[in-house]
Amino acid sequence: MTVAWLAVIAVGVATVALKGAGTLVLAGRPLPARAAALMPLLAPCLLAALVVGQTVGDGRAVVVDARLAGVAAAAVALALRAPLLVVLGAAAGVAAAARALGAA
Amino acid sequence: MEASTIMADAAVRPQAATGAFTAGARAAAPIAIAVVAFGASFGILARDAGMGVLPPILMSVTTFAGSAQFAVASVLGSGGALAAAIVAAVLLNLRYLAIGISVAPALRGSPARRLLEAQMAIDESWAVSQRDGRVDRGRLLGAGAVLMVAWLGGTVAGVLGGSALGDPADYGLDAMFPALFLALLVGQLDGRRARVSALLGGVIALALTPVLPPGLPIVAAALGAVIALTVRHEPAVSGRGART
């Protein structure tokens, strides 16, 4: 068995288990009250963390590059209440332009 | 105890579920373009890393999480150890424990079926599935299906044919992911607790990025939601919170 297969199987099994642990352990029971109150707050929290991580995160470094310009453009589009497709298009277009102009 | 509710639920569910599935699929469609491109670049990277043809394709089905798959391909491609590749990928995917818990109440059926449906939860489909502070199963599965097809299709294209597109970053496609999360975040900011939670999540992720291995800052950021729980709840009185 090659290294690639071993990595694929190990990471696959771990990921399936991580994603499925919640539903298997809870088995249809409702979440405890404390945890249930937490769930609606988890979305804004993790979404904000994902925005930050994917905008300026690069491995173990914080990097300002063309992605930030793209996300700033998306923020402007959102403030103007543009449809999602326009928001995403603005992000890609501005990031691509910034990169073409020499931003990393 | 809730037999009548459950039966009433079941009676209206098929139609409602189909509508939600379509809504989730439609919501995920714009980002699917970027997902195809990144799937292709994962396929190319994995092939260049000597992972062969089938393992990367199988990985896109079973792991179905971009960052972890890129980590494995780049560690193996640069001659790194198997254990290093596995640890990096598992750390990157630790957040799926929290996401899996938040998805759990929405799933039903046999354990095998729930385990399978839980696999449709990736960052983007989970984000798109949020409704009134809960996960909507139909939207999750609809978005997950579209993104799975896109990710798998991209991977196959990349592994077999390479990409005529070149680097997705040249087209700014990497900026589409945070832009999507930002757009979904804006819809989540009703009430002071939610805003505090978002602020703390962002700040913690930013502060810990240089400190912790990749993947862990976002896990630690979930603490922001716990802290936000202690903020006095201010019921939303504006019309925006109205249910539709």
C-alpha cells in the first residue's frame, strides 16, 4: 500500500468521524440547553473566523495580499445591497486585478 | 410525547424538503465555479505529488474538505512524512467536530444515513444552510450535493487532464471564498450577542493565526461564541428578524 493510499484512508476516516460524531453521539436527542443556546452564535463566530483566515491567513502567517482587496470590494458590494453573484464577482475581479498589478 | 407534531412534520416535509434542497443548491451555485477550479488545482497538485490517479479522487469523496486535501498533497509532494501529512489534515478538519454538532439536530433517519448526510457539511454548505439560527437539512444537502459534484468534477479534471485554466488565484477565485462567508455573515448579525460572537471569532482567529498550527485558530475562535453567551440577550425588535 502506497503512502498516498495510507494518507487518503487515514484522513478520510478521521474526517468522516469528525463530521459524524455529533449526530452519532446525540442520536436524535436534542442538544443540552446550554449547547442549544450556543448553536445560533456559532454561525456568526465561525463565519467571521473563516473570513479572517481566508482573507489574510497563509499557513502560520498573516499576509496582506490581493485577497484583501477582493474582500474589501465584496464588502462595498454588500453595503450597496448587490446580489450575491455580483458580490462574488467583485471579489474575484478586484483580487485578479490587484494581482495583475503586482500585489502578491 | 410529540407524536402528533412529528407526524404533522412528516406530512409537510417532502414538499418543504424539496424546496429547501433546491434553495440550498441555488445558493451554492455561484461558489461552485470557484470550487471546480480549486478541485482541478488539487488534482494537479496531487498528481504532481505522486499520489496517483485514484487516491486523490477518492479523497475528494471521503474527505471533501479543500484545505486538508491541499495540505496532504503539499506535504507529500515536498517529501514530508506520512504522519506529518495526516496530522496537518486532521488539525485543519478539527472544526468539523463543532460543525457536525451544530448539524446534528437537523438530521434524522438511521445512524448510517445520518452519518452519510453529515458528510455533506463543509464550510460553504454549512454556511448556506443556516436558517433562523439553525441548520436546515434540505439546504445543507442541496448545497452539499452541488459542491460535491463541483469538487469531485474539478478533481477528476485536474488529475486526468490538468487544467487549461492555470492558477485559480490568477482569476482571483481564492477571494471568492471569504467573500461568500462575509456575505453569509452579514445575514447573521441580528442582535447584540451575534455581533459580539462574530467580532470575537474574527479577533481570536486573527490573533492566533501566527501562534497556532493552521486549522487550530478557527477551532479556538469558537470560544468567541461561548463568551458571547454571557452577553445580556437583547431580543431583536427590528423587522429584519421577522420569520418568513
